[in-house]
Amino acid sequence: MSNSIQNERLKRYLEAEKAVLMGQSYTIGTRTLTRADLSTIRAAIDDLIAGGATLDDADITQKGRAKRVVFLG
């Protein structure tokens, strides 16, 4: 899975986590709805981060690597 897809999924899971933390259940009219399970959301976030997802769309494979340019001639 590409980093941009992983990053987008991470962003959405973090939004879901925030929604759950603000209230597990909510009511619209006469219907009461329950949000997703927080432990499932946290597990997905942890898996995405372990897989290299970030919030800044940067390519994690390039972070912390030095580059050297050698001129020949």
C-alpha cells in the first residue's frame, strides 16, 4: 500500500478516534447510535504507524538519510 493511502487512512482513523473519545453514543431523533470500538481504532492506528504512515505525507523512507553528491570530471 502506498504511503499516501496509508497516510490518508491514518488521518481518518485519528478522526474516528477523536469522535469516539468525544462520545461513544449519540442520539438523532429517537435513534441512538454507537460509534466504533475504540480498541479496534487504536489497533488500526498503531498498525498504520508501524507500517510507515505519517500525518505529513512525507516519504518516511527518506527521513534521516544523508545524501552525497559527487562531481566527476
